[in-house]
Amino acid sequence: MAEERKLNLFEKYLTAWVLICIGIGIIIGKVAPQIAKFLDGIAIYVGEAPVVSIPIAVCLFFMMYPIMVKIDFAEVLKAGKSPKPVGLTLFANWAIKPFTMYLISFVFLGILFKNFIGTDALDLIKLPPGADWAVGSVHGVGTVVLQDGIKMLQVPLWRSYFAGTILLGIAPCTAMVLVWGYLAKGNDGLTLVMVAINSLTMLFLYGPLGGFLLGVGKLPVPWQALLLSISIYVALPLVTGYFSRKLILKLKGEEWFREKFLHLLTPVSIIALLFTLVLLFSFKGEIILTKPLTILWIAIPLFIQTNLIFWLTYGLAKLIRLKYEDAAPAAMIGASNHFEVAIATATMIYGLYSGAALATVVGVLIEVPVMLMLVGICRKTEKLFSV
């Protein structure tokens, strides 16, 4: 009898942990806002603009490192022997997903839900690094204003949420895909290879795609910040993971690396994510308390996008005659978002206070329940791939 694959306690109740951390963040924001403001002030500055929040950067490094250290580059090179699932994943993630996310989010946030969000509601976001625009000048849909002595860009609130969903749409898959593929009884080795290839692809496509779509969305394109975010949140942990993996394998061997080291790292990504959420929501608590339906307005287009990409990829997998073991993780990777990078980029580009950062956090909130639902669909439709 096949082994029943299950989530551990920490993974199974990730949504509950996320909600708890949101609650803690909101409480801190109300009771001791100076703590979060002090932490946010610990940053790397370009001119007078805080570009990289050091506490967030530390948290996000520990989100990404456990993913990157698992990448076996020898296996990535062998992926050419299975071009169809890898090609399908890359096609769904980079040729389809960013543009459907843009369209769905624009329709819902910019048209259907615009009145609910507030047609006159505004958000303050950071100026692009190095920008010294005059107060009152207009850039895209934003106007430069002075807030507490700092120049900020005032934009429609729905467009700030829209920017966050764009950053989610161009950030495919996360380490949790390894869990979803495992639960769906997929090909674990191929899943890891596809996650690795997606991580490498992000180095080259995330910045250009993000800049293009944000520009089409009439928001200033902070190219420096986009490239810096990829360098810090993808390239740095990738390089660190590569060299530390080589060193550990040389000193301790393959068995110790897999049985001991990776086991210790398993909860690190999620713990780092939860700490990040406490920081994020210590700033966003006021919006949640005064406009709790905001989460719903953002979650609906994200939910539709996730299901659309899953069914599209899953259907194409059937069409090109993939085995179920390859089809399930390919569809999961297409549906899932690399919310770690999206949160990091939104925070760096627009600030912890921004609606864009909040939108990326909503992506975390719905990820677990939605992906568990899709795992169930995969398991129930497995026989379709044997016909």
C-alpha cells in the first residue's frame, strides 16, 4: 500500500499561523507603533531614501536560503532529458501568468471593486531610488507630496494594490510547491528541478517583466529597486546556497546534508515569513481594522488567477500527454506564487506602509487553503492521465 503523504503540523496550519502573526502585528501597530517604526528605520539608504529595510532583508534571506540550498545544479542540467514538463512550466509562468494576473487584477481592482476600495482613496509609496522630484510634480498616476518631511508619491489606493498583484503574478512558485507536489504524489525530483529552474529564470525575467507591467499600469518604474531586489532576495541566497551546499557535502557528506541539515532548515522559511508578517501588519493594521473587506477585494482576483493558471497548465499537460506524476507538479508550480520575493520586492520598492505590500501578504493568506484544494483535485483526477 502506498505511503499516505501528509503535511506536518506546522505546514498544515500555516494559514492559522499567518492569521496569528497578522493579529500580533496589528496589536503592535496599535499599542507600540514606535517599535515597528524604529525597525523600519534600520535601512540601507540611497541619498535620503530608505531602499533596503535591514530587518526585512534578514527575514527574507532566511525565507529564501532553505530553498536555494536544496538546488542541485547537476540535476538542473539533466532536466533537458524531460523537456516537456519543464517547457510547460516555463511557458505557463512567463508567457501566460504575468499577463492574466495583470488583466484579472485590473478588471476587479480597477473596475468592479474600485468603488468599494474608494475611488478617491490614496496611498503613499516611496519614490524610486535616486529620484529627487519636486513636490507637486506628477509622475504616471502619482503626485509627489511631502509626508513627515519625506517626499512620497501619492497614488490611487487601488493602483497600489494592483502593483502588489503584478509583483505576485511575475513571481512563480515557492518552496511550498515541494510540499504540494509531494502531497499530490508527483515526481519529487522533477518538482525540485523545476523549482530550481524557475528560481534561476527569475534572475533574468523578474526585473524586465515587472518594469514593463508596472509601466503599463502607469506607475513609475523603479528599475534600480527591481534589480536590487533580485540581487538581494534571489541572487544572494542562491549564491550562498550553492557554495554552502558544496562545502557541507564536502565536509559532512550527502546523507548528513539530507537527513540532518535539510531537516533542521525545514521550518526556517516559514518562521522567517511569519516574522516578516508581524512587521508588515504592524503598519497595515489600521487599514485592516477600518476596512476589513480590503482583504476580500484583493483575495478574489488572486483566487481566480490561481485556479485559471492551474486548470490551464493541467489541461495542457493532459494535451501533451504528460504522466500524472509530472503533470501535477507542473500545474502546482504554475498556480503557486513565490510570495517571499513578491513581499520583498513590494516592501523595497513601495515601502512597508504601502498597499502593494499588503496585496502581496494577501497572497500568503490564501496560498495554503487554495493549494490544498488543488492538491485534492489532482488526487481525484489522477486516473484521467492513465486513459
